[in-house]
Amino acid sequence: MMCATDDVPTIHNKAVRVLHGLLGSSTNFKTPGKRIRDTLSSETGVSWECLCIDIRGHGSSSISTHNEDVNTIENAGKDVVDAVMKYTDGRGVDVVVGHSLGGKVAISYLSQTSSKGEVKPPSLTVSLDSIPGRVDRSKASGESESVADVLNAVDEVKIPIQGKKELITELTGGGKVSAGVAMWMTTNLKRREEGDGFEFTFDIPTARDLFKSFGETDYFPFLRTLGEGGGEGGPKVLLVRAGKNAGWEESNVKEAMEKIGENENVKVKTLKDAGHWVHVDDLDGVVRAVCDEVKI
């Protein structure tokens, strides 16, 4: 379930875990993960490790388990709890960073580790452009092409496909998705074990289940009360907003954000020139936002 940055989990290092978004994989976050790890190691004078995690239905966790009652944000968070327990014997990790779907799974991980006590909760949880509350799935990325549009376009691709060039042509035909998104999707191809051609590294039915749960899951109440009665030094959350994601301007979201703004354990950082894929549009800003909040 874990891979990507070539680090080996140990009990000696400070640790970061990174969670990709819908239709992504741990390998998509190799570069951001390494940048965060190297910057933290340099600035804190402490050795850090960074491992990326494949969310269920994606990458090395892509076995199909289509069942919308099972493939939920909460259960995806439990997967991460189990993986961290396995590799750290309950010690936990210091920082968890998640993008989009992964951002909500990261908050689920924090919620579960804060309440159950089997694994120590992270000191810092960073959610990259992932609205914590309920979301209109047709507007999930707040941009011209929603995540739903991309899901539908990918679902129409006939597998096997012969290669990256063919995938780009298929996805951009008729204006289904932009060239940039189509290019990104080529990073999610793998050679088929049997026969010629390529297939996706994710399972589309499982991804649809998770996307449904993403839209229905609300962590605003959890964030409003995070740290209550726990004194200083408890877990912190950083919500990194993409300035170009109009979803944050929805009236219900703005109202909920104002309420959690009263909690000093939750901070908000806006990358004003970034779209939903903040780690692509402003990687320097993402790395800086994460590292500025890490306390040793």
C-alpha cells in the first residue's frame, strides 16, 4: 500500500505520509513528497522519511471491491490507520498530507486516531484543496472540468489502450477533458499482465464509490471542535485552498469555514494563483505551507 519516495519506514526518523487524489496514485506524489521531506530535513536538522500511500482502488491497492457501503472515506481512513500501525507499531507518523480525495481521507485518519487511541495521531494534518464538508460532486474541483467530468471520460476509454498518445487523443476528443488533464492521466497507465497494451492503475467502480462518499462526508463538525479540552500541543490541521477553486466561495462552505476559523487548531492558507491541482500549479507554495506549520 505504501511506495514512491524510495524511503524505508523506520522507527528512527520523523515521518510524513502523503495521500493522492481521486484517479491518482502514490507515484503521482513522488516529487512533492521528496520536496517536503528534503525541506523538512534541511530546515529542522532532523532526518525525515516520506512515504506515499495508495488509497483503496488505486495503484498497488487497486483490486476491485465495488460496494458503495464499503468504499467510503471512513474506511479509506481506516486503511491508512492499519498501514501506519503495521509499519510503526502504533507510534504513528508526524505529518499527513492529502490532496483532494486524499485530503478528506487524511482528516478521516486524524479523526480515527484521535478517538480510538490505537495509533498516535499526527501532529499536523494538511489537506490540499479539499473542502472538508459536503460537496456538490458536479463542481468538485471548482474549475471548468469537474472531477465528475474526468471520471466519465476515463470510464469511456476502451481497455486495453495502446499507449500514452492514444489515451491523450481519446480523452481530448470532443473536448472531454483538457490536454493537461489528459497528459496527467497518462501517468496512471500500466502494462497489462496478460495481452498487449495498457490499462489504468485504478479501479473505476471503486473510484466512483469513493467519489460518492467524498461528496456526502462532512468533517466540518469535527474541525470545529478539534482540540477542545486537550490543552496546548494537540493535533493541528492546515487547509490549503486553491485560489482558483470557486467551490470555496459557495455560501454554505463560506459559512462553515467562518465557524472553524474560530478554532486556533485549524489554519487556512490560500495559494491565490493555483487551481485544484495545487501541487502542480504551485509546488513551492505547497512545500512552504506544509513546512512552516511543522513544529519540532
